[in-house]
Amino acid sequence: MSILSAKSTKKENNLEAKLLKIINHTIEANAEFIDKTKQFPHKNLEELSKEKITGILVPSKYGGLGQSYDLFSTITQKIAAACPSTALIFTMHVEATRLINEYGTEEQKQRWLPLASSGYLGTTSTSEARYGGEYWKNAVGAEPSMDGYLINSQKSFTTSSGQADFYIFQTRLSGTEDPEETTYFIVKGNQEGIKSGEWNALGVKGNHSGSLSLVNVYVAKEDRLGKEGQGKKIVHSGTSYLIGLGSVWLGVAEGLFQEAYYHVKKKGLHNHQIIRNELIKAKGYITGLNGWKDSLIRKLEKQRDYNQTELPQELSNELLEFKIATSELANKVAQITMDVTGGFGYKSGRIERLYRDARAGIVMGPSNHLARELISRQIFK
């Protein structure tokens, strides 16, 4: 089945063929090795960057593909069905490029976006242990220094920690009292004073979401992203981040369903009514959330058409709801897949790996409990 619509252009169809080749020959082939060794998927990302897929949302004038949220979401789903670790890294990289494109100066766009579209890996770094899951709050971590800032800050979880070429880093400036009055910086990843913690987890073992600490790391003023204290607005504009996360977990559900379907068909288990019914139940869940995703993407594209970076509260809530629903769907389909495949699914392999990977969706920021709390605060204020 094509990942693009019937109205796809020749250029998009060519991109589809290249993507499917990368998934089949590289990403899927590397998935088990990455899970067993906890290796960061450098080769997967290298292949994606060769085709500038890592610049999927970056405007063509800055070296990217300038494509839609629809294509970004669909690509993310396809990658996630094969390797959720790679899909999460890809999502956070695309979010990093979006933030530069929407909040950066023209000079920053010209300097960073071509690199990010052709091999440089980016990510965002926000959450701190003292504020739990409230990733929009930070302690003081930056002091004015010379013609820039000196950063001393500790983050609890950062996708691609220790692997990224640059971090979109959020912290609070000295002299500010409100923990939400944060500032963003573009931090080069190879600087002395940057240290990453170990990532040893139940699933998504290749995404390296370990801690990240910056000790006396200097950032020039020209690499401050947006205005001082603008972080609250920036962090709550997480468009590609949230639609990307939802697409990851939807892709995991699709990968699990595909594996269950092939196994059941091969073993003749589809002759049992209860097994057929369970699989159709899973398929119905996936179809419904794909339809919801399409509706969300139409709203996001409308936002982009009008150059609106700040999301309406209703749309922000719906994106959070979508993240909750897709991560819970991935776990529902994981359970159904395990039930219908029995001992085969329980053995080490793709089903068992995706079953573990699916658990990450419940707790990865914003965790589902926190996302519900954020929505309820808006509804009942």
C-alpha cells in the first residue's frame, strides 16, 4: 500500500520508493541488533539524511524537502513499525528543525537548517528532575557571560543524549523568578563540558534518552533561539513533536498488527473465530486513529498556511489527547498480538521487542498522566 495519496507528485512517489528501500534494507535489518546491543542507529539516520528526509519540514530554500505534516507523520509511522528508536530520534530531530525555522533568525536558519537536512542530528532538551514531568519549568541554568551565556544545567531525559550534533536547549536565566520564564539556546553537541548519562531501559534501547549535563558551556548570543524568557511560548508550540509522537505509537501498533496477521495466516490460526475477531478489533482501533490523525494534520496545515506558530488551546489539547490515545492503542494491540500468537510472540523477536517498545509511550514526555492533567487544567480553569 502506498504511503502517499493518489494525488502524490512524481517527486513524492520517488521519495516514497527511496524511503521504503531504506526501511527494508537498513532500518528493519538493524532493528534487532540495535535492541540487543543498545547501539545508537547512526546508519539508519545516515541513510535518511542522504535523501534529505531528515529535512522533511525544512523549507527548500534552506536545503530541506519542504514537505507537509502529512508526509512527515506517515514517514514516521513507517519507520516506527520497523524501529521505534529510530522513529523517536527522527521525531525529535524534526522538532528541532521546526523550532529553528519558526523562532530562529535568518542567519540561524541559513547556518543550521542546511546542516540539519543533510547529516547533522538535532534534538530538544528540556525536562529536569526537580520539576518531574513538567518539562516547561526549569531551574536557573544560564548566566550572561561576555557576548553570550554560560550554561550550567542538568536534564533528566534527552533523546539522542550524547549523540546529537546540536541541542535545542531550554533553561532559565539568572535573575528570573518564574520557573516557566525560560530561554532557548542552540548548543553545539561537541563542546567540552557536555556529558550524557547511560540509557539502559526496558525498550526503545537505541534512542539514548539518558540524562544530559552542561558544565560551564559557553553559548554565543547569536545562538540564543528567540527572545530571553520566550521559552514558555516555544515549548507549548510543540507541533511536530506531538503529531510525531502520536505517529510513532500508531506505527508501533501497525507493526505489531502486521506481524500478528502474517503469523496467524501462516499457521492457519485464522480459522479460529476468536483469533479473527481479536485481529479485526485491533485493525479497527488503528483505522480509527489514522482517521483522527488525518483530521489533526489538516488543522496543523491550516495553521502553517497562516504562519501561526502558537497553537490554539483546543488544538493543543487535541494533540495531547492524540498522544495519549495512540500510546494506549500501541499497548492494546501489543496485548492482542501477544494473545493471538501465544508462545511464538513471547519468544525473543520482533513481537516481543515491539511489545517492550510500546510501554515507553505511556511514560515518555508528556506522560499520559501529565497530559491528562494539562488538558483538565484548561477545561476546568
